[in-house]
Amino acid sequence: MNITHVTSGKIIRSINSALLLSATFLLASCSQQQTSAMEERLASLELQQQSSLELQQQASEAEDRLAILEMQNRYVLAMDYFDADGYAAVFAEDGILDWARGEVIGRPAIREFMATGTYDLRKLNFQPAQTPEGKEWEPAVRHLVTNQVIELNGDTARVVSYWMNYSNAADRRKIEWLSYGSWDDELVKIDGEWLFKRHKIFNENNPNRFTAGQASPLIK
């Protein structure tokens, strides 16, 4: 037997075994690196998706808040210009106007309330007036809404606001502050539109409708 040949064969087999083992370790290492990289990538994608959903939610909430403020503004404009259709349009079909003289229930009744001039503060302290050209100078009443706190809950919301109004009925060239108070409203979102479910009006000039001395409406 050729000893040299046998020894060479053992050496070759040992080298092959070592190479195979190294290759196995290398493949295992590559597989772990790929798995780790994939896990990191998935975690990154999940984080991006979560951030995107949060941004969408924030954008949707901001749109709802803006829509509610615009709805309040449309209500005030309709009231000040005696637009009965516009006034009723910001209430749900079964909406409730809850004011000093009681409740007006349902959109048709609310429209009638405005159309008949039940709420017309131009009559307070009214004095006739004319323009320099001799034309009749109608008085005006204007309302302001401020300090809105909006609590959103899906397709419903609660909104607490301050309001105040003023007139020039006594003297067209002067402002007379009339009254002020707050609203505590229940809103509902129907077909993408925010509407009054219950519009509750408090008046600090009314002995039966004031909130002074009571707990903050934001304290639950």
C-alpha cells in the first residue's frame, strides 16, 4: 500500500469536511441575516402604516372640527338674516331647538319658528330711522359664537360654546349689546354632514336660563 496515497486521501477528505462545515455555517449566517433584515423591514412597514393611519385619523378629526365650526357659522348667518330654510337646514330631521320658551321639535317646526319671526330681536328698543337719502334704514342684530370646545365621538359630538349678540335698533350708528350666554349642543353626522341633534341655548340675561354659579359644563 502506498502510504503517501492514503495520507493524501485523508487530508483531502478532511479539507472537504472543513469546507462543507464552513459552507454550512456561512449559509446559516446568511439565512439569519436575511431573516433579521426581513423582520426589520416588516417592523418598519408596520410603523409606517401605523403612522399613516394616525395621520389620516388626525386629518379626519380636523375636518370634522372645521365642519362643525362652519355649521355654527351658517346657523348664525341664517338666524341674523331670517333665512328660515338655511336655519332649519342645520338641524337633523328630528332635531330639537331647546331655548328659553321651550322646545321646538323637528325640522319643519324649526323652519316655521324662524319664518314667523318668533325670534326677532330687532323689535327691542326699536326706533325708526332713515338714510340721508330718505330711505328706510332697517335695524340689524348680529350674533357671535366663540370659545368652542368640541368633543368628538365617532358620528356624534358634544359642543359647548359662548354666544353674544348686539343691535343698532335704537340708534343705527351705535351698537347696543343685548345679551350673552352659552350653548350646550348635541350633534350628529348624517351623510357626511354635521347637524344639530339638540341645540340647547342658555341665556345669562334670563332668570330661568342662566348658568352662572353652576359647575363648568365641561365637568362630567
